[in-house]
Amino acid sequence: MPSQIVESPPVAKILADKDIRKLLGTVIQNADERRINPNGIEIRLGTNVLFQSTDEEKELGPDTFLKVLPGESVTISSYERFDFTKEAIDKVFPGCDLMAFVTPTTTMMREGIMQTATKVDSGWNGNLNWGLRNNSVRDFLLGYCEPIFKLTIFLLEGGEIPEVPYGQRDNDRYQNTEGIARSTRTIPANIPKR
């Protein structure tokens, strides 16, 4: 009996440095080409910071530093802006979509900083927000525009492309974020006391 060839479904391709370079200026804005890694790009600390313990927002700029005390958590914004809309992606990869994972750098982990990983959906547009916590016993300083997270980008084709990208649903509340977008989660007003 002759053997059959079974085609496997497509698997999202992780972009390499040469492909990430093509995204600079259109899909990834304000990027530093020197921050491109073999399979990603480092994301830098942007202008806006929210201190979770005090609910205080601060702005950073050139030659300034963010000081995170032991045990403190902050929400930060990316210096780079990302445009994962179909219009932007089609200029570089026609007929495709992109999505990405944001993960901590090992340098930050080595210094006692706990960071959350998150993803960037197809269709996303804006500055990224994410959090970090100082789990060390020392004050932690981060410089404005310092690289602290990595973005791993996936090229989506065919059946991997979502039917409805981010930003086209009623509950996509963080589209076009500039600075810090505060949580839109709501707690019901009639929570039982028990």
C-alpha cells in the first residue's frame, strides 16, 4: 500500500533579526536597531510610570531614572509604539498578521526584578504597558529608554489570522494606548458582605 503524504497545518513563524529590521519605522516606531536580537527586539522604558502602592503617575525624560523601592510594583509604558494593524503589516508582509510575546530580560531577573509576561494581539496599536516588581532588598534604578523587556514576534498566515483582530471588538478598551492605560476592570456594586 503506498504511503500518503499528510500536510501539517501551518505553524506561526518566529521572526528573525532580518525580518524584524523590516518592521522598523512602520510596525515598530521609535525603535533602536541596535536592540534587535537574533529572534526579537528589546523594548525600552518609556515616559510614563504608575506606582501601584500610591496610585501616583510620574513622567520620565532624558537623563532621568525610575527608582523602585523593595517590594514596590509599577506599571510602565514602552518607549516604542507598535502598530499591528493590517494596514501597517501589509506594507511589509502582505496578506499576513503579526502577534507577539513580551517577556522579561534575564538581566532584570538577575537583579531581583519580577516581571510579568504578556502578549500583543494581532490588530493592536499603541504604546505597550506592563508591570514589574522589585523583589530585591535594595532600591532598583532604571534609566529612561533602558531596554528591559524583549518582544518576540510571530508571523501569522492563512488559518492563523484571527477573524476579528484586536481593536475591532466593543471590549477592546486598550487600543491606541498612549502612556499608561489604567485597568478597565469593574467590580459589581452589589457584592454580598459575606
